[in-house]
Amino acid sequence: MRKLLIFVYVILQVRAVTSQRNFTSTTHDVLNIGVDKCPQVNYCSCVDDSKQDIKCHAIGKFFQFQIITHFRESKLKEIELIYGSNLRRLEIFSWEHDQLNFDKFSPFSQLEVLIVRDSELEILNGTVKHPSLKVLFLHNSELTSDAEVCHVIGLLPKLDNLTISNNYFGKFECDVKSTKLRVLDLSENKISHLLLPNTVKHLNVSKNLLTSFENISTELTDLDISSNSLKSWPSSDDWKFPNLRTLGAAKLNIQTGFQLDAPLLESLIIDGSALRYLNFHKIRTPRLKRLSARHLVELRNVAGQLSSTVNHVEITDTLLRTLPADFITSSTSSPNSPHKMEFAFTTSRLLCHECLLKWSLPVYLQTNIRKECNMTREEIAAATCFLGVVANDTGIQYGKYGKPTALSCFSYGTPSPKISWWRFRPSALLGSYDPKTDKISYANVSDIMRESYSIQSGGSLLIHSPNRSHVERYVCVVENNTAKEWGIYQFRLDYLDWYGYDVFHSVFWGGLATSLIVCLISFLLNITWILTRKSALWWIQRAERLSRVRKMVEAMEKYRVRQMESLHQKYTNRVQIVRDNYHQQVEALRVSYAAQQEKFQNYKAAQVDAVHSHLDAMRDGYNNQLGRVREYGSKRAEQLWESYERQVNRMRTFSLQHRLKMMRQYKVKQRYVNKLLESFQASSPDVQLENEEKVRAALELADDIGTIDGSIDTPSRLSRSSSFHSLPEYVIDEQGNVRPGIIPTSSAAIRFPKPTTSSTSNGAGTSSPSSSGPHRSPDSPPQK
């Protein structure tokens, strides 16, 4: 790879020299090029041309609509091959895999700093110890297991700095004994519980879900606990930081102030907190140098004095009317002071009174008092302030309903006067404050007043839970060794929040939203009730309608069945009558013909020819008569069948019309009616078989006789064809026997019963039509 880069670079240099027509250069000059000291690996580069400090980027490139990204583990082997195993610092962006095995870094025996940013890590593992690694940085990953981190800490005996910020830890419990870990950064996680090694001195747990200071060591030197869900600040008697130098407590929801005992603290950051009251009497930081209290939009009262070592103060965006007269020591801002103070103070409600602005004399040039109050430093310094209370210029003091509110007593005097608070009506002592000893006294104060009022350090009156009973005038009495003064302050409830834009904290908008929600719920309940009632009524009406439909369909079906059975019975009886009449006539003709035949059989042989001719004539007449009888019977049967079919069709039409009328009237579907009919006709096959047996019996059809082609078939149901009701044709053959005639082709599937005849033997050897074994003609169908 290196030779290829050298070759390309040489070609480019030669072309540049040729284009400039510089032919005086020698081959030695052309080949004398400067090659990078750090070799190149894809997506990796050296920092400050040092092969021991490598930074690898996962740069996304688009090539044929495919993104080539992410750092792969296979790169580690290539880095080892190109840069060697003497790496001391390796920074990786966007590790591709969901796990990081520290055994992959074992070839780098001198690696001290490992940084992995913006990766998809979920699992950490490894078995090989890394004795040289001191700094491990895992930022913006997807780690969740604190046990895996503890395991990795155990693999790194020299680990000094561990950063695992912006991950997904819900808790972090890792009490490893054999470790040298000093710096631990757990910011931007979801940690609600901590358990750390005792060796940790620098801790950053900002932007988590901590609710208490449990398991936070007091031996820390740097602590950042900003942006957590802390409910209360521990007492300074139980919580001391003898070694703490930097404390970050920004954006906390603590309102009543905090106590701090840190003799070595140099920097205190409380930006964006919800503090309403700040008491520097309880902030014991004799070496404090920097105080950052920006954007304290709820801060109303400050008590105490800054440490003389403070040289940088920022108190901005507050509701303060003034500061204590001795808040800033004059030695801090004097020209001869070695530490010049940087002071930033902004408020929207500054009280412009010369005696209340004495605090600004040390930092007058760094404030905007001249612009807001139109007062010079000389005027403020020249003002005589023995004793007094400024009450008329303060106006009415307001407090929010149900939220603790402090009333400030804007007093001044030399020396600082003692402050006492009284309720005007009914007249009652509420308590007193002595600035010399910083003590609060409730002597001669009733228990009822103690429940509603308390005195804060600095002399302000705190109303615990304001309501309409606290709307009154309050008297602030100040006195010192020389005089005594008083001032009346009016307190009113502030209902502006009730009409604010925050729906969840505004009574007006909240009431409006509640009324809308109630109306909406009522509307939905009404709609639900109407729909439910309509559905129930519809279901009841449907059930009644379907019940009526079922009864009507059942009645119609029963009527149809009765009519069909009656028609079928009438048809069967009439067909039977026709057949009986037909057979009776055939039998009568047969008997007549047999009697006449017997008369002529005794004639002498000489008259045989005449007898035969006469018999032929009789036979022809008999056949003619049989044909006429059969034709009459067939026509009668056809008339009966046509009448039966007409009546059946009329019955079907009647049933269908009434069924359609009922469907339109009761608005039911054909599918439902079909189900009802199927349920009513569950036994219809048996009824049909019974009816067919009756018809078969009426027509004298046997089930065990074969078909006309000689094959044996199982009895099948009768089909409604013209051959169903046709009568058999009986003819007299040449031997004088009665046999069925030739069956038409259309009626080939019909089976006929055997005609029963009685046998009478004679001398000629002929058999009568009533013989039990009739002879078959060649045209008759075969029987088996």
C-alpha cells in the first residue's frame, strides 16, 4: 500500500513538473519527495503525525446507492499491521457491532486511552486483563448492564477515568474493591440508584433520575448532580464535603434553599434552579471563588454575606428587590484587593432607595443602577441611613394560592436592626430575627400562628400555605439601640396563574378544559346510551320479526306440505282407479276371448281353416279393443298428470309469492329463509321415499326386476317423465298368449310387473293368457 501511494505521488509530481516545462530538474530532484510519516488506513488517520495516536472515523460514502459505513473489528488487525502494536491512544467513531470484546485490544499492550463514540454497543465482555489502559470513554451507546461495566473495570487494574455517558443505565451498582478508578462520568442516563467504588473522587451524575443523595461519597473532590429529580437537600450537619472543590447543582427543583459545608469548595453552580430563597449563612464555603446563579427566575430573598474570597459572581434573571447591605464585603472590591470581583446582577424589580442600595457600592460600576434608578455612587454613599423601613414604595406583595410565599421587610439601619413581624388584625406576634446572632425567636408566639407563619434567616416572613385567611396587613417592626420604626405591608393572593396559558396550572383554562372534557364525556355517554338503546330495540324488534317470520314460514311450509300430500294422494288414487279399470277391462276381454277360443277348439279338423280365420278375426278385434282401452287409459293418465303438475306449480307459485311478500314486509334475507326451510325439511327424504313407495305400489312396480337391457340395477327413485304414468300395452301373440307389447324407447328405463295369468291346458297344447308362465315373443325384452 505504501509503495502504491509513493508511486502515485511520483507520477503526479512528474506531470506537474512537465506541465511547467521545467526541464532543468534532475531525476534526483523528482524522486526527492516528502512522504507522510504516518501511513494511511481507510477511515483512519494519525493525530499530530503520531503513529501512537490514531483516530478512526466511520465516514458514510455513497457508491452505487450503497452506504459504506462503520468501523469493523477487522480494522483492528489492519491497524496493528500498519501502525504497529505501540498505540497509546485509539479513538473510534461508530463501532458497528452490538458488543465490544476487550480481548480484541490485547495486541496493543501499551494502549492507555480508548475512546468509542456514537456506537451501537449493547454488550461489554472480555477475559484478558489490560494493564496499561487508563482512560475508557464510551459515549452515546446503548449500554444497559452495570454488571458488565463492573466486569470490565475488573479487567483494567490501572483504569483512572471512566466515561459512560448518554447510555441507558437504570441503576449503577458497582462496588469494585481492587480498582484505581478516580473519575467517573455517568451523565445523561436514567440512573435512579447509585453504588460506587470508594476510590471515585470526580463524579458526574447530571441528567439522571436521582431523587436523593444516597450512596454519594462525601470524600469527593468534584461533584455534578445537575438536572436530577432531587426532592430535598440533606442537612449540613450530616452531609459535609471536606475535600469538595467543585459542585454543580444546576436545574434542580429545590425551592427552600440548601445547606452546604465544604471548606475547600471553590466553584458553586446553581444555574436554572427553582430556588425562592438563598441563605448564605448556611453555605459555609470560606474558599469560594466562583458563584454562578444565573436564570433564578423564582429567587425573591437573599440572606447572609458572600465569602471574601469570591471574585466571580453571577446572579441574573431574579425577582429580588434588593440585597443585604453587607452582602459584598468592601475588601473584595477595593482597588488594593488582589482579587478583583466580576459581578453580574440583573432583576426586573429593583427597589430604588439610597439606603437599600448600599450593597452596590463595592460593585457599582458593574451594575446598571445608574440607568435604572438614576443615582450616582456618590449619592448612594452620602445617604444617611440610621434606621428605617421602606414600605410605601414596595406596593402590595402577592403570593400564589397554596404555595409558600415570603414577605420581605425592606429595612435599613446602622447597626443592623432587629426585625419583628406582627399580624395587623387580629394583632398577633409572628416572630423575630436578630441579624447579629442570625437567630430566629418565636417567644410569645401562639401555636396557631406557628402553623401558618415562620421567620426566615434575613428577616423575611414565610407564609406556608397562603389562602384567603392570610390576606391581611402585616407590620414589620425594626429596632436597634437608638430607635424603633415600623412599616405596613399588604399581602394579596395572586390569581394570575389561574388565567395563565398553562392548562394544567390554570384554573380558568383548566376549568374550561374540564368542562369540555365533561361535556365530551357526557356527549359520548349519551351517544353510547342512544346507540345501545337503539341496538337493543333493533335486536328485540329483529327477534320478534324473525319469530313471526319463522312462524309464518313454518305455517306456509306445513300448508304446502299438506297440499302437496293431498295432491299426491289424489293423483295416486286416481291413477290407481285408472289402472284398475284398465286391468279389469283387459281381464274381461281376456276372459271373453278365452271363452270364444275354447268354443272353437272342439270343432272337427275339417273346419280348422275356418276356425283359424275366425280366431284371427277375433284376435284382431281383441287387439283393437285392447288398443282402444289402453289409449283411453293413457289419455286419462296424461290428463291426471297434467292436472297434478298444474296444481303443483300453482302451489309452488303461491308459496313463492307469499315468501317474497313476507321477505319484503319483514326485511329478511333469502339466506335466513333457506335455513328455516332446511330445518323444516330435515325429514323430507323419508317422506319422499314413503310417497314414492305409495306410487310404486299404485303402479305395481317391483324393485327386484332388471332393466330392459338385461342388467340388474338397484331400485332408484322414480323420475317425473311421461313414462312414469304410461300404462302397459298387452297384445295376443300368434300362439294366443297375452304378453306386454314393445316398450317405446322413451320408456326404456321403466320396469313392469309380471302379469299374472291362470293356466288351463287343452289338447292343442296352447296356454291361456292367465297361465303362470307366459311365452315371450322374439320382440319381447329378455328376462333373467
